[in-house]
Amino acid sequence: MGRLNGKVALVTGGARGIGAAIVRDFVKEGARVIFTDILEEEGNALAAELGKNTLFIRHDVTQEKEWRAVIELAEEAFGPLSVLVNNAGIVIQKSLDELTPEDFEKVYKVNQFGVYLGMRTSLPSLRKGKNPSIINISSISGMVGQAYTMAYNASKFAVRGMTKSAAVELGPEGIRVNSIHPGIIKTPMTMNDEIKETIEQMSKMIPLQKLGEPEEISSLCVYLASDESTYCTGSEFIADGGMIAQ
């Protein structure tokens, strides 16, 4: 407890799944957390559950004006940011034949462009903080190719590269930038009825022979947000049960 005392964190896509686990763990460890999502009902419920050290804001990560408004509200509520977690993301599963330009752009705008906007607009606030940390949630799809997810693969590889570029650029200022690469995690995105059985079968091919829990990703986020990781930047942190070690 208290590993994030004094930290102010902004988490996108925080209303459910991995994002909600990150918000909960950050608050438990002493941070004050602004979290955003387009899922207003779930976001408001989580803020009500966690209380005064959280603030939920509806936020479309593809819109620069909304990013600027979120940063302003965050500073008004809790002060300058110490941590940014770019977690918001979507996936579209289609064959290359079926994947339309509109599909590709939709995934790009949320998963890649949204991360760019987040890093760019948060910088003035992060520069005011102590030991600032940016954590970009990529995927094992940013490490290896997978069929039927070309747009998702492209965006997650891009997040990996953007992370390294930002780490090199911002390192002299003391701003750390790292990426986390989850495997198959039990979230609403992976456990929907259409693909739940397929996902559970895939879990048997993972060396640890189980799907990941959101908390197994949020614990990595706590480490990277804390002052325990002050010599870590530009790195990939993979949490996939050994899936891509094969």
C-alpha cells in the first residue's frame, strides 16, 4: 500500500476490463486518478464505488479538443499529472478481403492516434510532476503477427515504436515511457459469447495454461507508475503466460 502516494494519474479506457483494474489498483496504492471512457454508465459507477480520489470524464481519445479539456479538468481537480496510461483500444476481427478502409481508420484513430494525442497533450502537465511516467498499453499483437487482425496488429506495433521514440526523446527530461504487452486477458473484449469458447480453447496452448486476469496487467502498471521503476524506459513488458515464447 502507498506505492503511488502523491501521484496523479490519468487512465484512458478506464471504465471496465484492464482499465478498471488499473484505476482500482492505483487508488489502492494512494494515487488520485482521473479516468476516461466513452462508456458513461460504467465509468460513473466505478467513480461512485471508489470515491473522492477518482474523477470520471467522458472522453473520445480521437479528439484533440477533448484531450485538452481532460488535462485541464485533471489539473483543476488534483494538480499536475505524474502518470499517463494510454489504455483505450478497440479491435476489429476481419479477413484482409473484408477489412474496409473505414475499419482500418477506426482502429488506427483509437489505438494509435489516440496514444499520440495523449502523449502530446499531457506533456506540459507531466513536465511539472516528479518522476513522470507514460505507460502505453500495446499487446502481444504488437510483437507478433496474427491473422484477421491486420488493423489491430498495425496499431499495436505502432504503439510499440512510438513508445521507444518518445522514450529516447523525453529521457533527458526525466520522463519515462514504456509499453505493456498483454496476452489474452479475461475482459469484456475477449470473453464475449461469440468468441468465448475459442478463447478458452486457446488458453490450453499457453504455457501457463490459463488466461490472464486484468489485475495481472494492472500490477505491472503500478510498478511502472511508481518510483520503483525509475531506471526503466523504452522497454516492452510482456505479460502473456508465455504465449509468444513458443
